[in-house]
Amino acid sequence: VAHRLIVVGRDGDQIPIAISADYDQAVRDGTLVVGAPDTVRRAFAEQAERIGFTYLVLQLAFGTLGHEREMRSLDLFARHVMPALAAETARA
């Protein structure tokens, strides 16, 4: 089952985006971002530059990941991705 989200651009335009249920397609589309903190930061920085978002809505719990791994993902995101991304977008 594919899900949808709405991207609201700098000018207020609302862009509907389908999220593919296929892992590889979702990664190619940029609706699923996975990897080491620097990989995730780069992907979000490129998206921020391209479409100008100011907020991210994340889903860190999915599939059979488990609570411990979900919390590790959240910790890595908070410690490594958020500060770097905030610094990059502040310069833009």
C-alpha cells in the first residue's frame, strides 16, 4: 500500500507525493532516506535546497526494526543529523 504526503514549498505551493510501498523505488524517489548519519544529512540537505522545506516529519519506527534500534536511530539523528542540517540550512 502506497502512502501519500504533501510537501509545502517556499512559495506555499502544495505538492502531493506518493510514497511507494517498494523499498528501492522509495529510496530512488527520496521518500525513504536510510543510511549513516552523514548519508541522511546529505539527502535531507539536498532536499531542503531543492524544495525549501523548514520542517521534517520522520517515521523512525517501521517493520520489525524493534524499539532498541528505533531509539538508536533517533539518537543518531538528534546528535549528528539535526545539528549539521540546522547549520547547513541556516547558511542557505
